[in-house]
Amino acid sequence: MNKKLLGGALGIVLSAGVLAAHGWGATQVPLQTAGQGPSQAPSTDAALIAKGKYLTTMGDCVGCHSANGGKEFAGGQYMAMPFGKISTPNITPDVNTGIGYYTDAGFIRLMRGGITPKGQYIYPAMPYPWYTTLPDDDILAIKAYLFSLQPIHAPRLKNYIWFPFNLRPAVAGYNLFFLGSRYHPDPHLTAQQNRGAYIVNGLEHCGECHNHRNFLGNTAVALNVLGGPITQWYAPSLRFDPTTGIGRFSDADIEEFLKDGDSPSMGTVAGPMSEVIDYSTKYLTDADRAAIVAYLHTLPTTPAYYEWKRGPNNATVLAGQQVYLSHCAACHQPDGQGIKGNIPALDGNGMVTATGPQSVIRVILGGLEARGSYALMPGVGATMTDEQVAEVANYVRQAWSNVAPMSATPLLVNIIRKDTHTFTNGQRPDGCPTLEQDQLKTALADNSNGLEDLLKSTTMPNMLNNVNAIVQKLHSVAPTVSRSDAVNGLTIAYCPIVNGDDTIPPDQRAWQLTHFADRLFTQLSNNGSD
């Protein structure tokens, strides 16, 4: 669940020189000023703890501080950085391996300054430069909630960081680029817009992905939510420019997208934003989601690029059009309008028209799981050449009403391909993900209902009949499972069956898996599943 990763390797290198120039050298912060235990007694104020839980959710803390299959807030996840990988720490109130020894002052100092009670500067994988805006009472509410959790003994995993980036004092140079002081309402904005500014520029730290980065790789003082590359995706502009941003969408659609990850005009979410929605924005109040949109309306609508239209005989566009008609048009339609509510449109799609082509390339290569009413997309690019993926990415960014730059190249595709491993393109190193949908896990574990036997016996020749039987069975053994959860969960359950069948050529397994998902989605839709 690695969503908001920092591209600041250069920043860490140069900050060491900045520190030396200030005479800071390699000295750590004195321990006696660091706020180290014994901690104050945990709060029993239910209202304060509830407030802290909401703020912790707003900050998406669980997304980084929980490993896949692990306990919430116990850490254990590795976050890839340009200079190695960093493990996320345990933030439950365990005294020995968590934050149980933090005082109020120590916790405030960590959140605002990125300095632990032991005097160590933490790596800015944690977006503490954004938390400088938070008032003391909000920070202490977060602490009250975390300290109300069950302590979990979970020692931190080893970091794997290259020299000289493993010299923690150099990280202090990042503190030169903090947002600064606490948030103060802007008298020129309404109360709703000020609330949105507090959320966007504070706990939600939207600019961590959606900002450009300065020459040190820092985002907190860079251009505000104009979009930028992030872990081989491209986070689009959040300004209301109709060409490169969100100006073509209604406020209601944007708020629905933040709640559900899909909306009628915006299609379905992809990439790191999926986890932001799943762990954070879907749990915000309607009023707070509306406040975010209200604040974004106050930002200037500066386009991120100049519009450029292709000539009618552009060879690259014509080549991309042929790839599109062969691999994409059956679902997304020749006019790029998709199938309303089931297949997202590419014409006017914000991910497609973003300044950078990374997200388009990534989705072509890796596909997408089903979400809401939208079907699973196979990783069609897995069988294409790098040149074909670049050609079709450039085509969709220039076709119909789209006017994005034709900046996809075979080299960029090759780089992204090496890091795109999904079960929908057959490239996951571990083969298949783990089924996590509880109701489906229970149903598949019950040998008396025959659901698992149907899955195990499903082949290409009998797939249509078996999928029909699976759907009928599903209505009785897991009646409340949503359509998207059923498609994703049963496809995940079918994955090891396909991968373990030696009669299926390896290069056909991903195709059979996604064909199963497509059949399943169609049958569930025909049977009225939501």
C-alpha cells in the first residue's frame, strides 16, 4: 500500500551540505529535549479519542503503517524510495516496539518536526512537512486515539538504504522546506473553503502526490496540486482547468469520486489514489469532501501544458489507432466513450489527459481490478511490444477531444513495465494475491456448497456454463457480496487453479484468468448484481 512516496534522493544528498554549512554536522538532537517517556496516562475522553480516530483516518495513517495481512498500525510495510527501501514503524502504544513511551511533547515534535524522542531525524517518507500546519489539540487527539489501541509487540523491520542516505542527520536539511507555521484561516476565503484548505494542505497532504517537486525533490513548497509524477504513475492536476485538471467534472461527481472511487463522468480510480480513497477519503464526512472541492475551486486554473493537435497524417497517431482498434476498442469503443457505468470513457478522462503519460502506460500494462460498477480491465499491454504500448498511449492522449502531449516513448514503457506486476497481466512474482473478502473466503472453505469444485473444474470450453452456475451458487452462499468484490475475489481464487494447470501454456494463463473475470462480470450484471 505504497501511495505517497518521496522522490527526494537528491534532496537528501544536497541537504547534507546545507547542514554542514550551518555547522550542524552529524550531531543528533539532545535526548533531554526530545520528549522521551514516561508517557502521560492514555486519555479516556471518548470524544477526544473519536476526534483522533477521524483525524487519523484523514491522514491515511493506516495505509502506510499496516502491512498486507498484518495488524493495523503495527507497521511492517516496506516503502520503496529512490535510495533503497524503508520499513514503516509500529505506531500502536506498545512501550518497547511502538510509541508507548512518547510524551505529548515528544509526539508533537515528531509530527511537526520529524524528530523521534531518541533524537533521530525520521525519513520524509512520512509526510511530516505537511503536519506542521496542525494545531496542538488535533495532534494530541491523534495521539489519544493511537494510545487507545491495543498495544502490539512488533519490532521494526530492517531498513535497506544506500550510503550516504543512511546518515540520518542529513535528513534535517529537509526541515528547511516545511510549510512553516500552524494553519490560520484566510480572511478572503469562506469557512467551508478554509476547512478544505486545512484538509488538503494538512492531514490529507494531497500535494505529496499532486504537486510538482522542487530541485531537492520536496513537494511541500512546490507548485500547488498542478500534478506530478509519483512512483511511475502521474498524479493529475487538481485545479479546475478543463483541459488538464478537473474543470470538466461537476462538484457532485468529484465528491462521489472521493467517496466511492468512481463517478459517472470521472470513471474509476487507478493507482495510488485507490488506497487514498479506500483508507481515507471514503470515511470523511460529506461536508469535508465538499470542503475539499470548495477549496480547490479557489486555486488559479493554470493549464499544465499548451494544447497541441495532431495533423491528420501523423504516422505515430495512425499506428496507435491501429493498436487501439485491435486491443482496446471492443471495450472502450471506437469513439472512446466506453460503456456508461461499466467501462470508463477515455475521451476527456483526467488520467488520460494528465501532463504525464505514466498512468495510461501503467494501466495498459497492468490492468485494473473491478471497482463499483466498473469491470476488471486485463493487462492488455503485457503481450504488446514497448513500441505498441507507447503508440496507443499517445493515440488515446490525442484522439477525440483529448489534446495531451504525445510524450510516451518505448523507453518509458520499458521502465514502467519492469515495475508493473499484477495478477491481471500474469506478472506477479508470487503468482496470485491472497483472497481477503471474508464472505467469499467462508463460502469457498465450505466444501458442502460446491462453489470451490465449480471453480476447480472451470476450463475454457466449459467456462460459460460454469460461470453461470457459479453466479447462481453465489446468490445463495454469499448473497451480500458486491459485484466488484465477487469479480475480484473469485478471480483471485481462480488464479492458483489456472497457474497450477500444466495444460495451459504460461503465456495463456493471464488471458484465461481475465476472460473468466469478464464472463463473471457479464453474468453478474445480467443477474442484477450491484
